[in-house]
Amino acid sequence: MEHDASDAGEARYELVISVDARRSGQYGDAEKPRMRERIYRILDTAFAQAGVDRRALYTGDRGDGVLMAVPGRIAVTRLLGLWMVEVHESLREENSSLRVPLGLRIAMHVGPVRHDSNGINGRAVDLACRLADADVGRRLLDAEGADLVLVVSGSLYHDVVSAGGKFILPERFAPAELDLKEGEFTGWFHLPGRARPDFSRLAPQGPAEGGEDSGSSGDGPLPEGSGGKGGGPRPVDAEGRDDGPARYVAGGDLSVNRDNVYHQPVHIGRTVDSDRRKG
């Protein structure tokens, strides 16, 4: 995409699109070129069907994905609506003949973008890439058995998506708080062709994904969702008590007693023999 010399280094508000392949690291050297060919074929087909000239866009190759900047003269709603529909259909067609289906994570954000001889840069570009790489999107694809997830920034959702439009269904987007390198952001997630995402179905993050801070100080039982990064919020009653169904992961014996009234002495736990008590 050509720019006037006077535009060099000047920021313009553009739609940034980041496309990443699912589990790209699991592709061998022989398979990666074919994966890349499929991604570009899917995107090019979608642009053609949506009536968008890809030559008008900035396109940067990322090895396992594509980074794009769309000039303001092209309606954002066309990319959010018709183009995403065509991407979904083209992806489904590609996957119909694959033993291991290709999965894509697509992120969109509008903000100031600077172009130079080496590509594009700016916080808007960084945020779009971070959103595409967010672990919530990865886990959604696995939990729902889906091949495509779209995530848009909070500003893009409120400014454009929430108003709806052709092929844009705001009621099928769900928000999730994301802890990114730049700080905390809200991402709005959508699974094309499916109902509103249900984050309660997501498996908790493992230590490799969520770090070692599990909210537990030892080997004792930890209620799921009570402090681990992978758990979701638990319901509470009007007095602030945890009123949801308790689920625990325990490495040894476990006894859970809640709201019980005892009218005589009771013993809870394992009976230990006298010799062990003396030692």
C-alpha cells in the first residue's frame, strides 16, 4: 500500500487485524508452508467475496499468521460482518478435507497506526496482537470444539459492534477481562456461527499457562475458582457467603462441613492409633 512522503511517521486511525494459527508450533517444517498457504487462501477468498481489495490494505507476514491494517475509507462494519462470515465459510471448506483442522484466532482493534518502510507500529498494533494471543481465545477453541474465534477490543465493541449491522450480532459477543502486558483490558469474544461464548465451560489454566500462583500455600484442598487464575467467579448470597456448589481438589483426605448443627459430640477425620499420637 503506497503512502505520500508527507504521511511518513504520521499516525492515522485504522482497523488493525491480527490473525494467528492455533498451535502453530506443532506443525513440522514440511507442513508449515501448506498451513501458511491455507491461511492466505482463506483470507484472500474472504476479501474477494466481501468486495474488499486486499491491495488497499497493509499486509505483514508473521510466519504463523498475518497482520493487517485497513485504511479508514473501508468500512469497519464490512470487515466485522461480511468478511468474517466469508472467513468462517472459507475456513470450513478448507477443513473439510483435513485430518487435523486448521484453527484461527482473529483480533481487531481501531487506533492510531504509524506506517514506515519496515511496516506498521503503535499501541493499536500491539493491542491487536496481544488480543489475538490471549489465552482465553485458545481455551475457547478447545472447549467449544470450534475452528475460529474473533476477539475485539472494548472500544471497538462499544463504538461499532454494539450497534449491530449486517452479519454483526452483538448479543453473541461475551466480555472477558484480560491481563495483558500493557495492563488490564476487556476483550469481547465471538465464535462465528455459534451461540454467545460460555466462559464457565473453560478448563482452568495449568501452571504452565497461569503461572505458579495457584492461591494455595501448601498441599491442602483448594476450591476451584477461589483464587487460582484459571477459575471463574463463584456465586455469593446476600450476606456475602459462598452459596455456589463447592468443588475441591485434594491430595489426601478431605472433609467438607458447611452449615451443620451438631446436638452431641462428633468426631470428624481419621482415627489415629495411640502409638502414633504419642510419637
